[in-house]
Amino acid sequence: MKKIAINIIIAFITTGTFGQDINFSQFYEIPLLRNPALAGLYSGDFRATAAFRSQWGSVSTPFQT
């Protein structure tokens, strides 16, 4: 019973992630940012995508990661 309770607590703690970020420009060009279910909707052999985020452009000292 204790293991079940611990597993349930861990499951609820790890589900606090976010699926999409609205700060990307031209998000409609990247299907996985629009809808993660579109990962398998591709008839080619390979898929490569890239996204650029410029959220801090108007700030005098932008945040660096």
C-alpha cells in the first residue's frame, strides 16, 4: 500500500510540465509546437525543424541562457 501511494505522488509531481510555449515566432510552421500529436503525421523519411525565440529583444540587458 505504501508503494502505491508513493507511485501516485510521484506521478502527480512529474505531470506539472508544459507542452507548448507561445513565445516562439512562426509557431505555425513547426507542427510539433502547434500540436504534439502531429509527430507521426509525416510521409517522408526524415524531418528536421528549428525554432528561434526572441522574447527579450526590447529589454536593455537581455537574459542569456
